[in-house]
Amino acid sequence: MDTFSSLPLLKSLLASLKEKKLTRPTEIQSRAIPALLAKKSIVGLSQTGSGKTLAYALPLLHTVKTLENEGDAVKNSGSPRAAVLVPTRELGEQVSKVLKPFTHFTRVRVRTVLGGTAMEVSRRNVSGPFEILVATPGRLVQLMDRGIVKLNDVRILVFDEADQMLDPSFLTDAKMIADACTEDRQLALFSATASAATQELIAELFSNAEMIETEGSQRTVATLKTINRNVSDGKRYPVLEKVLKTPTDGGTLIFTNTRKQCDALAALLDESGYDCLIYRGEMDKVQRKNNLKLFRDGKIKYLISTDLASRGLDVEHVGRVINYHLPQEMDNYIHRVGRTARAGRKGEVYNLVTERDKQLIAALGSR
């Protein structure tokens, strides 16, 4: 499939794709969309920035709107036709933003119920009929327990960024949510890496699913340039300052491993006159959201973060990722560097390498 127009999608969806100047699907889109339109359950493993969200968004919109066009419209309050499970509030908001522009011509209602927001907000969001629900598993289970949301009419259930569903109760919640959907519900799972948690979920729910693993999945993308900088005697900051003097197009996302390291580095940069903000757990959620917006809008150049920012966030203008502290796990590295060089664009990653990091760097060289 070379173009979106060759797909059996509703004309209204094709019109939205044309309006957004989207003509050629990525590999994961060209393989996943036909399978989902054929009502197959799938597992899609594809590198970050490859367009996984649109790979399921278009089939979801097509399916629920087709049911309505055939005279089977949603009538009941809090009873969606499709659901997307996401690991974090931020990713849920992002998925909703991807879906919304495609509802202008294809009139479909999208609602969110996300952890980190007030329960009353979630309750209001699902009042009345709607077609697609985007939810974090914990909040969805709470609403199901209270009888506010019912999934007995869900035809498609999607697990997005499944490898980042880190809550210990996730697998139990996932099975409960899947069992609450229609008996012949279609399942889809999308992930950048096949973590142990992802493999367990696949074994539980996706035994009969079609596996789609794109070329380069669980690897960094070809448009990413990697530069390693050695750190001697633990003196990272002078190395970082030299890197920051190298010009780059777009913003710079700098990763640390802990909240304490994040705050300490932000203080150092601030003292040196760099325009930076932080993005981490255990901070005011409104402030965190505002900091991300300022970075997305290009109003600040440097965002200092923990791995919280590595999970599925799509910030178009990130030209450079710096691993001030390298992670210990390869999966975390793949997610971090996936914040740049997205959707065919170029990007750079600078790794500040200590003796402790040599094993990870060697493993990267063998991929």
C-alpha cells in the first residue's frame, strides 16, 4: 500500500488526511491499518516516532462511524464503542489530540478519563453518549466499579505504549477490562519494545493475534545521529556545557535518572544562564503540564527530565536528546532517544559516558 487513498477508509477520513497533507503511510501504518480494517487482532511492534497512533486511530474512527452510518448509533451514556488504554495522563491527552482533527469531517465523539485529574472531571467527561474512550487503566477501573462506564459495547480495545504500563496491578486490570468488552471484541497492542510486561500481556490476551514487527523495531531510527562523550572522574557538567555550545535546530531534551539529579542539573543550568525547565514526577501536575507546553511551543530551549518524558510524548521540535545520566536498561534508552528524529526527521543524541556505562554503549554498537 503506497498511499492512504488506496485504503478502504471512509471518504471523510480520506478528506481529513488530504487536508493534513498526509499521503503516504509509514510501514507500521501500511501493515496495521488493513489488518485492523479486516477486523483482525494485532500486536504491532514499531520504533518510536513511526506513527503508531494514527495506525490505530484511523481504523477506530472508520469502524465506529460505519456502525453509525449503518443505523447502529451509540445511544447509551458512558457506553463507548472503542477504547484506547494509555500508561499516563500526558500520553492520553496526546492521543486525544491526534484523534480530534479527524473528527471534523467524520463526526465522532472522543472522551478521556485519565489518572491525575479529578474524579469529577472524569465523571463529567463520560456523561452522555460518545464513541471512543481514551483512558488510563486505573481510572477506567474506578469508573467501571462505580457503574459510570460500561464496556459491554466496545468492539475494539487498543493498548498503546504497552511496554510502559508499569503499575503492578496493570495485568489484572487489563484482563478485567478486556473481559468487560463484547465477546468478539477486536484487540490491538502497540509498543516500541517487547518488555517482559508486554510479553506477559501478549501471552494472556493476544495468543491468536497477528504479529506485525516493522524493520528497525526495538532499535534507534536511521535518521538519528549518535555522539558519545566520555566523562572523566564524574565531571559531567563541563562536558554538557561543551555539548550545549554546539548549535542545533529545535529544543534540547536532557535526561537524568532521578528526580534529585533532575533538580540539581536544572539549578546548575539556571545558574549558568541557560533557559530551562523541569519535567518529572512528584511535581505539581499543572506546573509540569505548563512546562511541557512552553517547551513544545519553543518558548524555552532546554527541558530537564527523568524517564517520565521518554514515554510516548511527541514534541515535534526536539532536535537533540542528551543523556546526562545514561539509563541502565536498553528499553529506556530506546524510548529516550525516540523523542527526536521522529517521522523521518533528523535528530541527534549525545551520551555522556562514564566507565559504568560502557556495557550499554557496547550493546548499542551491536544492534
